[in-house]
Amino acid sequence: MRDTYEAQTTMSEAVALSLPPVRPEPVAGCQDCLGLAVQRVNAGSVGDYSKVSDMNVTLRAHLRDAHGGEQ
């Protein structure tokens, strides 16, 4: 007996993608912000975009905790 199953080759619905969040910016004069921003730039310069993303998350958390919100 032959299997008559046909594989679905297209998606049933369109996928809605959003733009990535705006890159967080360090607060002027804050050494912690500066350190995180430098690590982010260094990671980007060697193509480590996973670390760039990690530094964005860390900087956002720092901005929230130390400066009362993302600046």
C-alpha cells in the first residue's frame, strides 16, 4: 500500500516580524554604562553578535536599575 501523504511546503499564514528594539545608549558620566557600551562595541568589532545582544540586555537592565529606566 502506497502512502498518499503530501508534505505541506508552504506556511499556512504569513509571519509578522517586528523591528529590533532601539539600541540602548549609555548615560553620560556613568562608568558602568560606559563599560557595557565598550564591551558591546568590542563584541561587534569581532562579529560576536550574540554578545552584542547580551550587552544590550545587560545595559537595559542597568539603565532600569541604576537610572530609573531606559534612557
